[in-house]
Amino acid sequence: MSLIKTNMLVRSLSTSAASQLIKPSVQVFGLEGRYATALYSAASKSKSLDVVEKELRQFQQSIKADAKLKEFIINPTLKRSLKVDALKHVSSKINLSATTSNLLGLMAENGRLGKLDAVINAFKIMMAGHRGEVTCEVITAKPLDQAQTQSLEAALKKFLKGNETIQLTAKVDPALIGGMIVSIGDKYVDMSVASKVKKYTEIISAAA
């Protein structure tokens, strides 16, 4: 995505006069990455990174819990001006920071509220990087017990640098049959039985 477009977003979101982009330590690409990077830069300048993250997490939970709010956010048939005015009212009512309010207003104005959840998730990844946290997701066919989880964490910590800490999320997918899929930071390793079966099936099919 264009740096010029990101800088334009920064100017739209920023509550300070400075328009220079402050990049997060972790990059997220795509439209959501562009908005999240602009938000990170604006929140850095206003020294409100933690406040903005907390507000967005709460707003994300509200969307998940409130079907009407979710429909309002994602419904593309509603007029943009209606969404802008409504979100201004909500922001004022629940005392959102200017930076968070600007993000919601800008995304409504640009017809991008359907991407809000992805933007919030991208911003959370950037904030984890800001705190030196490395996100790691492990998917296994069966739940890991405590001993397995601790052993896995110990092995994954070898990938960390300096003062980094690991944030491990474990998920279960029986379709894997066995083994696991591990993603840590931008690294991805598929060690599942299902992937091996698929690979062998492709080899056999090609040889037939």
C-alpha cells in the first residue's frame, strides 16, 4: 500500500500538527494495515497508544455482543453520512479519545467500516510488538495438557530476542488428525498429519 496514502490517513487521524509517520515495529499489510499504521502513528504523537487500544478492544467486544450495532457497522446500504453522525454521537456519549473517534469517523466517511474488526486486530498486533510481545498460535488435533504447553512455550522462547515475551494461543482442529501447526510472528510451520497426507496424495496422484 502506498506510503502517500498512509500519510494522508495519518493527517486525517492525527490530533497534533506533526504529520510525519511513526512506524510500528511490526508491519501489517493490506488496507487494514494501512489504517492501523496511521492510527498507531497518530496515537503515538498524542501519547494515547494504551488508551486507544483499550477503547478499541472494548468497542470490538461491544460489536460482538450487540447484533444491532454489528449490523449498523457492516451494513453497506446505510448512508455514509448517517454512520458518521451516529458514530460521532456514540464517541461523545462514551467519551472516546479524539484519536479513536477520528478513526471511526474516517472509516465511516470512506465506507470502510466493514474492515473495522480487521483494523482493530491489526492495531492489536502492532501494540503487542510495541510491548515486545511476540504472538504465537498453535493448532493441534487434540487439546494440549499443561506439561505439553509448558514444554512448547520453552521451545518457542528460543526464537525470541532480548526482552521479548511470548503470547501463546492454543486452538484445536480435529481435521489435523495429529501433529500441529505453529505460527510465531511472521513464521509459519505446518507439522500436521493432514498436511502430510495431502502431500502424499498429491505425489501418488501425479505418479498415477
